[in-house]
Amino acid sequence: MRTGYFTSLVFALLTGASVAVIAAPAVTPPASDAPLAQEVSATAQSAKLDLNSADAPTLQRELAGVGEAKAKAIVAYRETNGPFASIDELLEVKGIGKAILDKNREKLEVN
């Protein structure tokens, strides 16, 4: 009989502890950190890429459809022919077509 009573007490104790854990509020991260991260990424997205000053790794990373070879071709064209006069001049680079230019037009600028 003592064993049954002791088992009942342990069961009640464990049940109460599990209910307390389930009913405890979830810990949420502070809300003040999230807007800062969103503001930084919004600022980074609004900056345009200058065709006349960007290096090949930057072009490759920032432009859609531009890999290592095309990024190097853009830099080589710029070194051979001088700075770009307009964004549309990018069409003269081997491997850059209208589709790639249209995908990236909003990201580019010429200074």
C-alpha cells in the first residue's frame, strides 16, 4: 500500500510539472532588433551598382544572370573601350543580351 501511495504522489508531481511547462509562455526575441535588420537590407537594396567602378566579383554577385565569365567580360570591355556612357551600352559586351539587361536595369547606373 505504501508503494501505491508513493507512486501516486510521484505521478501527481510529474503531471503538475509537465502542465506547468506546457502552460509557460514562449520566449520571443525582442521586437526592437527586427526593424533594424529590415532597414539595413532596404538601404542595401536601394543602392545602385555603378558600371564604371564595380569590379568583376561585385558584378557577379549583384547582377542576375551574370557569372564569372560575363563579369570579367564587362570589366574587360570597360578597360578596352573606356567608361560606359549609358546602361544600354552593356549590350555591346559579349554574352550580355537584352534579357539580362532588362533583369538588371533597375540595379544599374552609370556615373
